[in-house]
Amino acid sequence: TKRLTLRASETVWVRIADASGKSVMTREMKPGELYLVPDARGLVLEARNAGALDLFLNDKLVGKLGKAGETLSGYGLDAAAGEKAGG
């Protein structure tokens, strides 16, 4: 199983929705806070200040999800987990 984790490096608003658009998680993450992404297909991430979010795959840092102050919308977490072709 592929495990995705988000880590906030500073305060950041985050929303994760399922394939139907229903909110799975919406909250402001605090610096150092971790969030284990549910093991489900079709999850999409939105974030304000994407540069404050680190993405981990199986406890290995993949990288930041954007630049400081950047708004992220429609980021598919399946692709982040390598679930698409060529992953």
C-alpha cells in the first residue's frame, strides 16, 4: 500500500475532497502537523500557501507542493502516489 502524508511547515489551509467533490478533510494545519491521507482513489487537494506543505510517500519526502503563497487547486493525490500509468 502506498501511504501519503502531508506535513505543514507553517500555518496552511487545506481541503481534501473525494471524487464526487465531498469534503474528506478541511482545516488549517499548524506548523509541524502531519496528516495521513486516507487510502482512497480520486482524492483531490486544495491548499492556500502550497509552499508550506511537504508531501511524503511512504515516509520519504517527495517535495513541497508549490511555492510560498501559491494557491493549489485540483491537485490529484492518485498521481502523487504513482497510481497513474507510468507511476
